[in-house]
Amino acid sequence: MNKHAKDTSKLTKNQSLVLEALSGARQPLGAYALLDRLRDEGFKAPLQVYRPLDQLAALGLVHRLESLNAWTVCCAESHQGTPIFAICNDCGMVTEHLDEQLSSTIEALPEMSGFVPDRSIVEIYGQCGECSDQ
């Protein structure tokens, strides 16, 4: 079904359809792009996409890319820390990277001032290897 090591056998039909659509996409997709892809599956309203996206994010299966207002599947690794997304300016490809030391630093910095974060997202823009070789 998808490349995730996490158990996806208990997903609802809509969650599975949304996850499959994201897994099959070369780039992150916004909710309305997902809705367009899933119309043939009976999706008619944005809420039918937003609910499964929120639930999949809570399960750690997808991530929201804040700057793109789009969603991407989580890498196959199980992780708790802050993922780092490398986003190609040219082709839009996104890769997810994990670094425990950087993640710990990101979590510790705001706590030093008493700030309590609810989530962290690191997005790096540039060119992927394929586009920079052209």
C-alpha cells in the first residue's frame, strides 16, 4: 500500500485514500489538489480531505509543509523529533531528513526563555541534485 513501516491497517477508508494520493504524488499536495484527485472516490467537500489529513498527521504518517500550505508523506523512519525538509525551488520535490542533535537543540532553545512550543518545522529551500546538475 505504501512505504511506511508504521501500521496502516487500521486506517479509515478516507484516511487510506488520502495517504495513497499523497504517496503517489511526486510533490507535496494542498488540500484542494487532493480533493481534485479524490473526486472519483466520492470526495466532494474540503472537510473530507482536511479531517483525514489532520488524523494522519496525528498518527505521524504525514507532515504539513507550512510555507507551501501542502502535505507530504512522512519518511519510513519512526521519529519523534523535528523533521527537516529540503524543498527544491525548481521541481518542487521535497525530501525529509532527521537529525536528533539538531532536533534536541531546536526543542531546547525556546524552552530557555520559558516558551512552550507545540510544533517545529524546518524547511530549507534550494535546488535538488537533479535540478542543480542541469
